[in-house]
Amino acid sequence: MTPLFSRKNPDLFQQELSPETSALFDTAATTYATRQEAWESAIDLDGVGEYTFDHETGILTIVHDTGVEGTFNAEILATYQVDEATWEWSWNDPHVTATLSQIASAVKKVGKVHKVSFLTKGRFTLTEPEHAHQLVSLGIGLSDAIAVFQASYNDLIIFLAVKTEAP
């Protein structure tokens, strides 16, 4: 069995994974990296001037400094509260509808099947920033999402799972 995270952190991340689960997660991380790189190069994230996310419709609108606009269907994967160092999957957040947390709910199901506590616990302390990246890579790589867009509101980082370009 192989540990997913090797650095010291709360017990949640010291869980040993079966070789099958470890291989699944490695594939998910690779899938995420490929999808994310392709999406970022296609939309040029460096040129983003502003963005909006409609938490009722799931429409993410990105406006570049040049005025070019792109709209995407998205869901809330998870949030990270910076001042409290807490991660919360969207399926656990009472302010997120079931429609906008389908991807996170599917990730939870994978966690239940493979008995992975950090995918099935709704909210927990997350002190290492690279762990947020690893959780996002699992969320995107285990789903049909094409990328993640990191939004923010005050001390809250919102990880939006981008699904498709909106009409």
C-alpha cells in the first residue's frame, strides 16, 4: 500500500491506499494535468481581466483584458477558507445546490468505494497548500470536467469544475 501524501499533516492524509486506488489516483492526476494544460492554453488564463460565476445557473463568464469573453458550464468542486485553513467539498456545503455539486458527489462515491476518508469527509483542516492542488486534481481527474478555475471571494477560494463551453 502506498500513501497518497508523504508529508506530515493531519491523520486524514496519512491514510494508506491500496495499489488499485493508488493507480486510479495517479491516472486521475495525469488526466487532470493534461486537461488543465489544454484548457489554460486555449483560453489564456494570464489575460483574464475579470470573471463572474452565477451560483444558480452554474455559468462561469471569463472576460479577457482584450474584451474577449468566454462562457462555461461549471460546478463548485470545493472551497478553501484561507483564514481557517479548512477545505470543504461542495456536497457538504448547505449553500450549494445538488445540481452544482454533482462532480464533488461523484468524487465522494469514489471515496466510499475505495474507503478514502479525505474524499468522504465533508470539511476538514488543510494546512498544506499543495494538498488543495492534489484534491483538485482528483476531483477533476475522476470526473468528466475539463479543468478547474480558481475563483475567490474575500478569504474564500472557490474551486470551480469547468465542464463545457456554454452556448
